[in-house]
Amino acid sequence: MCDREQTQEVMKVLMGLSGAENSIPRPPLSNVHGTGPLLLSDIPESCRSGRVHVGIDEAGRGSVLGPMLYGMAFWNPDDVDASKLKDFNDSKQLTHETRCRLLDKVILPTKDIGFGLRVLHASEISRHMLRPAPYNLNQMSHDTAMDLLQSLLDAGVSIDAAFIDTVGIADHYQRKLEQRFPTIRFTVESKADFNYAPCAAASIVAKVVRDRMMEHWQYSESNYKTPHEKEIPFGSGYPSDPITKTWMDTNLSCPIFGYPDLVRFSWNPTKKALDPSKNTSNNTVVQVTFAADLDEDEEDGEYSLTMKRQREQMASFLGVSEKGAKRYPYFERNKIQRVTKLG
């Protein structure tokens, strides 16, 4: 961002706190083909010279709903106002009100603290974890942290030290970072957000921004209402939350697509809900077998039969069955029109 004013405006838009009158377009909440936004604030003048300390932490890693957010905070320890840092602690140990107050210390007009964040939407996480050669959550986390560091270096900031809450084995993660960024002194630890102020500030950025995104979530599917429109609440988004479980049980409404793209399809609770053999509710989904998933040794006859059955099911779903099946309600609700030719 060019300056703190622009930084604040984009943050409001990202968190759903700004209306359509804002001149800055809202980043897409979800993109099933691409990545979520990476935001780097304006660079404080004190960080353009001398040594800079950086902290990185995440929020929403284990949630079955919504994005995982990586937060970053940075400052020059020789110039930062020490009074701003004394309350920074692991975000999970703080009250919601305290976290919000501390976030304001980071994002409001300041001469000494900068920050960054990267949003990994549920669709991005699912797409990576469900591909034939899985790109797991640990790898995504490591690469996201390195992308944030690289964005800071590309902005001309000289990083002296980085404090990062570990994902996986701390020693392995630290060696990986040191190989990529040999000039930075790394401290990678479990509970780093409890021990180091830059990492604590990063955890607050990640936690509060994610909470506000979820609170003001806007579904990309037109038949879903946002939580403040009295739609069934989805709670914290974690599988252990009874409110989240109720939402999962209630919103398995489409037998083809299952859930809206708020849901991480690569998570076991979602897989179980979508598996007819394990789903004990009255909601069922259509199972699809892809040709690429069939055993190469499978007999040609069985392969042809499977593909023929699937084509018939898909034709029926699309409303083009020769048997004259009714068009699936999903298309009617979303006003999707049938076309007979392209161009």
C-alpha cells in the first residue's frame, strides 16, 4: 500500500466493514481457480533503514469453515514505541475486546509498525489437498510464510530477524527458511506468539481479521444469506463447535455440490458428510467417479458401463436427458439458462 490511509481502507473492505460506496473494490471472497489476496501495508519510514524484526503467525488452521489467515507484523526495534508492545501476547490468551484494541495499534496511523496478511480461502485449501499429488497444509503454511517475507524484501525492507510460530517440526522448518533466506536470523518455535512480541502482533492481525471476515461473510452462492441476515449461524467454524456441527448438518442441501465454498471439502468432517455410507442424516449426495480415478487394470466393459451410467446421471442433472427429466432446481434457483451453442 502507498500510505496508511490506503492501508486502512483496504483492510475495512477485506473485513467487510465498508459498504459499496467505497472506491476500493472488495477482494473476491473466494476464487476456486486462484489464490486469496496478499496484503502488505505501507512501509513505516523507520523500517526503510536499519534492522527490522518480523513476526508471522496464523489463525483458522483447524477450521472446517472459512479461510486460514497468515498474519505478519514488523518494526525497527530501535525506533518502535515500546509502550505499544507491552500488551502483545498470544491472541488466544486475550479477550476479543483486547485483541481488537491491539489490532488498532497495528493498523491505525502509526510511524513505526507495519503488517501483512495472506488469505487462504477454503476453496484454495481444498483444491491443493485433494489434487492427485496432495499439497498439504504444512507445505501451504511454509510457502505462505515465505511469500510474506519475500513481499517485504521486495518492498526494500532489510530484515534482520524473524520470529515464526512453528508448523510441523521446528528444526526442519527453520532450516528450510534459512536455506531460502540466508541473511535473516530465524527463531522458529512452538508458542512463539507467547514469547516474542512481533509474533504476538502477527497472531492478533491474523485472528482479528479472520474473525471479522467470518462475521461479515458474504456467500458467493446467491441462495445463501449472510449470518447477519438471520441465516443459521456457523459458530467458530471448528468441527468441535456444536453450532458449527449443526450448520454442517443443516446445510448439506445440494446433492450435486454438497456445500457452499465456505466449506473445506478436504476436511474429514466434510468427507464424512458427503459419503453416503457414513452419513446418517436424511441428506444424500450423488457420487461421481472420474475416469482418471479408475483402476488402470479395470476391464474395458466395466469402465464403459461406469462412464455410460455417469453420462446419463449428468445429463439428467443438466436437464438434457432424452427421457425428459425435469431440470435440477439448483439451476432454477440460480437463474442459470440453458444454451444450445457457443459463440
